Amino acid sequence: MTARPEIIQGGMGVAVSSFKLARSVARQGQLGVVSGTALDLVLARRLQRGDPDGHARRALSHFPDQNLAERVLEAYFVRGGEFGEAPFLETPMFTAAPTRKRQELAVAGGFVEVFLAKEGHAGLVGINFLEKIQLPTPATLYGALLARVDYVLVGAGIPRDIPGLLDRLCRHEATTLPLHVTGAEPEDRFELCFDPAQVLPNPGPELPRPLFLAIIASATLALSLAKRASGVDGFIVEGPTAGGHNAPPRGPLALEQGQPVYGPRDAVDLSKLRALGLPFWLAGSYASPEGLRRARAEGASGVQVGTAYALSSDSGLDNALRERVLESVERGTARVFTDPYASPTGFPFKVVELAGTLSEAAIYQARPRRCDLGYLRELYRRGDGSLGYRCPGEPVDDYVRKGGRAEDTVGRKCICNGLIATVGLGQRRDGAAEAPIVTAGDDLTSLGRLLHEGRRGYSAAEVTDYLLARAGNTERESPSARPSST
């Protein structure tokens, strides 16, 4: 049995966990992870920026179907890039019946990010998806598989259908993914169909199947997945202090200073996980040598670390935002607010309070309500039995007209546009840029330990070295070692 990685780098935001960050972590023998969210949009906008480093075009030159690669370049590549006030080309929102062109862009996006993350080393690379974002997942996942991704991580929901989806896509078989549809009747069958043959006519031999890790917040979910979803290779246990989306507290929602209150019922019973015999990693305020030692003592294979890597110089976070966040850490003024209403998903979402971002009430209120990217839209059943799409971040009248409740729109932010703006790819409209939104875990305030001797930043490699060297790790694993699921 080969060794497992002790550190899994979190798959954060939209391209915060970029190929550069994942590659850096993988080169050190740990698991580097790219975010799988909106990779189609990320690729399209990088190409419109002119792909100045040539990374996207280099990756596309290795795509197994060069006709598809050329179609993507023809549609989105702008030599010299879009500058000044020019808006990005609008990409159509995904639906349950996407066009071939839309699927091709998602396949290409998944391929490019994983290819670049794996380029130039023999380390392990994973891709992270939100289960609640279903429509782009099969196509993006297929692209990642074509680039030989080693791990697939899925959270923010119950990912019971993902292992089977992986198996079929590795065999280049047509797939159907059951969709979550509000108001669906028992006899309804709402499914997303994806056939690899429609985007890649000559796929070649069967692809190697990556390991699948489910991101969970309860032992009950782990037990259910282990029993009902064959092909689960391990778990990442995310506590409520982790960044991004958090699982809602169990029981009725209670707020303290506007934030959800978590209690003993929200603690995961690790003894039940140990009894399953599958590896697990702990996430949420474990980003320290002491946290890694504590996780080992609990029987975990290691830890998942997000915030420390997200603020490193290797992440995709906009440099100006990174510097301002780290300055607030140095001054001792950094604050993370667990917003129970910000995300259209209804999950609590951690927001760094930072001037000029959507964390400011005035910035949020000044932004016209719109939903033009649609990754976090809710699917619902119309009165005639057809499928509809709505988002509590869209104009209130539109949402109510679609059967939504006006009270569900209060405080909802456009996470889609905010997160893509956080990596410098935000849309411009009438000369104004979309405001970013920065997310981080509760341990943001402790990043000062990495800013010693007056330094204003640090690399991903320094994070890894800090965690392992001081946690008593004296043996570095071979970067090419592939973990076993047993």
C-alpha cells in the first residue's frame, strides 16, 4: 500500500485554487487541488484577456481533439487581450439541455486547468466540485479526466451520484445525472444527459479512474455514502470554521451577532468514521503543525488546508486583494463573518470584511440585481411540469414571478460574479467593474505566523514546509506515490 498525502490543499472559490497553486503543492508530494467551479467561464475570460503567458493555448494544443480546441480559440481568443472598459463576451448560462458549444467549453475548461496543474511533475492533482452546482459538472469532470486527474473531491451537498458518474465517464459512456428540482413530483424524472461522443468522437482507451473523496459535515452522511454509493475512497470532514460554504447548523437556525450558532450536534463523531475503515482528512482550523498532529491522533490521514494557501502568492487571488487582506492580518483587524444569507444556495457563506467588496452594505446595495452567470441558480418545477430556473440574487419581481418567496431574496449576494471578480476576471458594465467577494476560514486571523520578519507575503511551498516540518514529519513522500483507498 502506498502512502497517502498528509495535506490536501483546498479547492477554493473560482480559480483561487488555480493550476499554479495546485502544481506547487503537488510538487511537494502533497495533493494539489484546482477548483472545478466555472472553469468554462475562467477559460473563456483568460482567452479574451489574450492569454498573455500562453498557458491556456499550450494546454489546448494537447487536447485530444484539435478541432474542438480550435473552435474554442476561434470563439474566445483575443490576440492582445481585452483592455480598458471593454466587457467580456457573455457566455450563455448552462441549462439541463446545453448546446454542444456550451459543453465543449466546459470540457475544455476542465482539461486546461488540470493539464496545467499536472504539467512538469509527477505529483498528485485533484479537482473540487460543489454538488449543488450540477449542470456543468459532467462536462467539466470529463475534461478533467481527459487530463488524467488523480482525485475528485465533492462537497456542498450529498454526492451519491458522483462515483457512478466517474465510472461511466472513464469508459466514455453516455451519462445521466438526476437533478435537484424544487417542487418535483414523485413521478417526475429530471435528468441531465451528457454523452462524451458528442464532444469527442474518437476518445481512445478507457481512462484511469481517479479516487473520489466526499466532503462531509456529519458522520451520518459518511455512513450513508459508504453504504449506498460504491466507489467512495475516503472523506474530508469540514467543520463550520472552514472557509467558503458551510453546512447549516443542525436544528432551527439561531443567530448570534448575525452569525449561525453551531453546537455539539454539529460535531462529527470521528469514531464512526474510523469504524468505516476508509481514510479521512480533517478541515477547518487545522492549518498548523499542532492541528496536523491533532488530526493524526484522531486517526485521520492528515488535514485539508484552505485559507493559508488561498492567501499565498501562488493562488489565483487578485494581488491587490491579497495584499489588503494580509495587511489587515498584520494590523490585527482581519474579520471573517459567517453570513447566513449571502449565498443563493441557502448555505452559510464565510465573507472577509474588506472595504470595496460585497462585504460592504453600500457596495452590495448599489449593485443592480441580476443573474447572468447562473451557476448557483435553483431548478424548480413549473406548473405545467416543465423545468424552470430562478435565483434569489436576481431581481425580486422576477424571482417572485417564478414562484419564489420575496423574503428569500433578502441579503442574497451574487456569489458567481463576486468570486470571478476576486481573481481579476470580473465583468465590466457601463465602465464599472463587478465588486469582488473574498472568502476565508476563521483561522484567517492566525496567518501572522507565516508573515514573520516583516515579510508581506509567502509562497504555497512555505505553507507546506511550515505544516510538515514542525509537525514532526521527517519523511517526505515520493511525489509520484498514488494513495490507496484502503
